[in-house]
Amino acid sequence: MTRSSIAFAFAALTTTAIAGENFLVYFGTNTNPKNGSKGVYVSRFNTATGELTEPQLAAEAGSPGFLAIHPSKKYLYTIGDITTADGKKGGGISAFSIDKSAGKLTLINQASGVGAGPCHVNVDKTGQMAALANYGSGSVASFAIKPDGSVSEAVSFFQHEGSSIDPNRQKGPHAHSVNFSPDNRFAFACDLGLDKVLIYKVEPATGKMTPNDPPFAKTPAGGGPRHLAFHPSGKFVFVNNEMAMTETVFAYDAEKGALTEIETVSTLPEADRGKTGFSTAETLVHPNGRVVYVSNRTHDTIAVFACDPATGKLTLLQNVPAEGQVPRNICLDPTGKWLIAAHQNSATAALFKVDQDSGKLTFSGTKVNVPGSICVRFLALD
């Protein structure tokens, strides 16, 4: 591969042609005048050398915290502040086309999330629908994705109802994420305010969701479920409980879309269990199915668990420093050799080497500047 075939169109961003797998790395951010962030940023990354270039602005956008890449690799979707075609401002979903040669993004269109405070977005396996979670209003919405990558207006909207035991943070619903099942039949929405994972059937051809039977699974009271990840086998689901600093393991019934709790374990080292002021952010499963990672905000570590692929049970192996303040999203490159942690409060992102035997993390020494860094997504170029 020649230098010209992988060079950025950005004059300030260059890299050397190298053997190995090459990726674009997109960063979603929280934009505000204090941190200087302007939208979505992009780097280049090579898995053979671990070279991660300094991020450059890919597209201006209002607080595009979480990102999702279309299976075709042609489109990228964000949540955040939008202005709809009729001039209304609010929260919602934005669709962008991807220029893989330059890394830049071009806005296609936007649609209202219907609820308030969108915080998470995902695209189904077929690329025909997207779903988002509204933290502020405690609701979820789904959208049809058209052949040109644009999104429809919301075709489904569900307002969650209820509360849980914490009087400060669980007076009402707070939907925090939406994830599609491996077989693409269901969508799972973690709701921090309800201590539930709500379950929906999905219809990719129309983009619609409908409540499942069973309609939800309960998580430990007062835990505040935030994000989840499926085991590669499809037999288990891992949910991080933001408020309790725990990880709940569920057995997954793919036929019914049902979850049954197996165990709940702490994400903290024993000496710090019971202390207050910490919260979890992200759950991630290694492609080999033998390791689970959880980011611990304010504790500023990444918990590394050994996972028994036969039972789904977890054993804490490591709490490695995240090398930045308030680690949010953590993401493995598709080879499973590297992990990038986004640091919201220190405006950075750090690269870690993954031990292929144990799954433990070692800081590579590489840290890049990303103002308001929240989310990381890899896009293969090879």
C-alpha cells in the first residue's frame, strides 16, 4: 500500500504507509465552550504498529457523544443537538456519509429523538434501522434507514414508566442505551432509573420496535443499569450497573429474548468496595469470549475480568489505570489486540495493548488529544 493511498486529505494529518490493518478511528464528544470541542474527530490507526495519529475534526456537530457505523461502512450516525428540516432545535439523530479516503463526514439529514436528552445510538445488523435512548425523558425511539443512508422520522417511540429505590437518581426512567441482539430479533434498552433492561422485538424492514414478552429483565435494586454487551456465543449478556459499581451477568434465551440473572460482581478492587463517588460507564467483551472489560469513572480505571465461556461467570483480574480522568466509552479494535479509552474530563484518549493470553491491559504510552472525549469507533480501511 502506497503512502498516497492512505494519506489524509487534511494537510495537518499524515501517516506512513505500513503493513497491517489500517483503520479510521472516530471519536464522539461533548461539545461546549469550555472544552473547545466542535464535533466528531477522526484519527488513523494501524494494528501492526499501534500507530495512532492525532485526531482532526471530521465534522462539526452539537455534542455527538455516541456514534454508530453502518454495516456498509458508508454512513455514521450520532446522537446530540440537531436542527430539523423545519428549523426546530432539540435532541435527536444525525446521519453522515463517510469519506474513507479523507476521514471527513458530510451531514445527510437529522431527525428528532422525540424525547429529551439522547445519549446512545445503535444500528441493526442489516443496516435498515437505528435506535436511540433518551436519558432525560427515559424513552427510546427507532428510525428506518433509507438506501442513501438518511434516517426517517421516528417510526417507533416508547416512554418508559416507573421508578426505583434511589430518591436522587431513580425518581423516574432514564434510558441509557439500546443494543441489538446477535440474531437481530430484539433490542435491549438499559434504564438506569428503573433498574430494568427493557426488551423490544424489532422489524428491520420497517424500522419498528414493539414490546417483547417478557417486556423486561430486572437488575439489582439501586444499581442503575447503563450499558450492555453480548457474549460472542450469544448465550450471555453483561450489564454494568453505573451506581453500584457492579456487573450483572445474564443467561440469554435467544428464542424468547429473555434474560435470567446468573451473578452480580463488583468492578472495583476489594480495598475500594463500599466507597462512594464512583460510577461505571461501559461494558465490552473481547471477541475471544474469555475477557470482559468495564470502565470505572472517577475511579479512573478499567476493570478486566476473566470470563468462563461455559458459564458466563466473571473473575476480576485487573484494575488498570485508565491514564485519564473519567473514562467513558472503551472500544477494542476488531483484531482484539488494542483498546482505546476515551477520557471525558482530561480531553484525551489512551491506547492499551491487550495481552492475547490473559486479556490484561498495558498502557502503550500513546495518548492523543480529544476535547470532550466520550465515544470511540473503529472503521476498517483494508
